[in-house]
Amino acid sequence: MDISAVPSHLSPWKTAWASDPLSASRDWFTDARFGLFVHYALCSLIPGGKPGLLELMGGRRDLVSLLEASPQEITEAPIAADERAHCRTVKDELFRTFDAERFDADVFCDLAEAAGMRYVTLTTKHLGGLYLFDTSVSDSKAPNTPAARDLVAEMTAACSRRGLGYFHYVPPHVARTDGEHWERNNTILRELLTNYGPVAGIWFDGIGQYNKSSANYTRLSEKFAMVRELQPHALISFKEGAIGEEDFVTPEHFLLPHPVQWDTPARQGQWQMRIERWRRTYASERVGLFEGKLREINTVMQECEGRDACGSQGGWINDESVRHLSADEVWFQLKVARELKANLLMNIGPRGDGSIHPDDDRVLREIGDRIGQQGWPGEA
């Protein structure tokens, strides 16, 4: 795909794009309202999702994190030999069985369109450390698995054909700018921004790590400038935001500090806990940086502790033991987002074979029908 041509999702803004690509993208994003988040990873092969992976690693979060490394880095890790061997065994087994047999980019786009969504955000790498695209920085990538495919290429092409926007989700380490991370992460971004045609933007994860160790991110402004040089129209987010140069903020579950009367006592209590924590910490000190920014709330089709206070630690990666939201619950989430003038990015976690959970498919299609019949909720 030609990255110098107007992106298909911006075709209705072609005239504005010709004079100010970034402004055209911001106008498109405001109009888009609703997007599909797709969390797919090696961890998707584990029926229990993220909690299942943690259990598989003996409850050791450090070993879960080590799975993100390459096989060679795991072998050289300064831990006990049996722990290294266990990490290698788990990663090798997941890698060996990753065939993405039912991962079909057109099926995801079909669902997005049916739901009234205007864009798709895909994890280019997530739990388990598998890059879903053909990168030069690691051999731990989907083209080297039994799938033998570049899933990012498939999704970007499918979105382009449909006129859907597409965002590259990049994992927390890609935002880092310190030491050896600088060149490696810039290589990853260059590959994503030059090998896959024009995209709607880059969705950086990992704001929690930034808040804990901002010294590892002192060159973020340079990193953002590189994104804009490679694709001048591309939007940038870094969760709740770090330096104020992001185009939009995208907090998980709740757009703080804006009050909402939630639909269940558990969600109301979770919101109250989050707002109290927000008031005590960094976020309130930086809020002025993000006044007037575009907004997106990202949340999940599965129940999760962070929103529902339900005891489930999962939510983003498919967990076969977890309840999925009903159409009424999704409609409420969309209503809240629209009342707050925010987009809603609703996540689904495909099963290990890449297929969409039937509950998610049914409910999101019903949401699309409701939008068609009733219009957008929360809009006067």
C-alpha cells in the first residue's frame, strides 16, 4: 500500500487531508465514535487467558514478564536453571502450536462494520512475546510459527479495503527511549509505519511504566516526531497521556474525573475507588496537559476486576471461564462514552485459533442494529 496516498478511511476528508493531514485525522476520529480492539497473542492459546498464564508460571509475575523476551534472552536470564527451562518449555510449546487457523481479518472487519464501528486496533505484540508481524528485531514472530502468516499485514489490508481506520497497538516496551531500547524500538515503529501502508495511528501501551520510571522515556517527543514524519496524518495516543503531545487520551474503563452514574453498584464502587486514587496521584497534576484533547475510553467485552469488581483478573485476552457483557451493558458503555464526547474502543479477545467468541459476535451485531434503529445513545 502507498503511504503517500490518502488513506481509505480519510477519503471523505480528502480535501482537508491535502492541506492538513493531521487535522483531517482528528476530524475523522471525532466522527468515528466506535472502534474494535483485538487482543490476540500467544497467551490466547491458554483457555484461562492471562490468569491461566500466571497459574502456568506458578504465580510468578516475573516469569510471565520473561516470556516477552526472545528464546535466547530467556536462556541467558539470571534466574535458576529450572526456571529458565520452564519458561523455554512454555514459550516453545505455545509457539509450536500457534497456527491462527481461524484468524480471518475480513471476519473481524465484517463484525466491526456490522457493529457500527469505524476502526480496528490490533495488538502487534502482547502476552507471550510473539510479534504478529514480520519484524527484523526478533525470530519470535507469527511468520515463523505454524501460522506462517503476517497477521498485521492481513488486518491492515482488510481495513484499507473497507475504509476502516486501523491502529497499531504497540506493547509497553516500545515507548521506552533509554539505552538499547532507543534503536530497537525505533526499528519496530519504522517497520510498522513503512511496511503496512497508511494507518490511522499508533496506540502506545504502558503509561503505568512511564509513571513509575519517567527517566526511561525522556525522548518521547523525538519518538512522536518520527511517527509524524513517517505518516503525517497518524494519530498518537499513550493511554492517559504523558507529555501533552499526544492527539488523544484513552484511559481504561473510566474517563476520570468525569462523574457517571454507573449501571451497577460494583461499577460505581470501582469508579469511586479509581477517582479517589486519581486525585491522590500524578494524574491530577498533569490533567491540564490534556484539556481539549480527543478522547477514547477502552474497555472489554469480558468481565474484569478493573471495571466490574468481579474478581476476574483477565478481560483483554480470551478467558473461557469469564462472562461476556450483554447488549444492554455494551449499550450503556457506549452511551457513557458518547455523553462524555469520547469514542468507545471495545475489546474482544479471540480464541486461541483466532476465532471470535460467539457471545461477542452476537452482542456487537445487536449493537449495530440498535444504532441503525435508534441512532447513537447519549447524543442529544
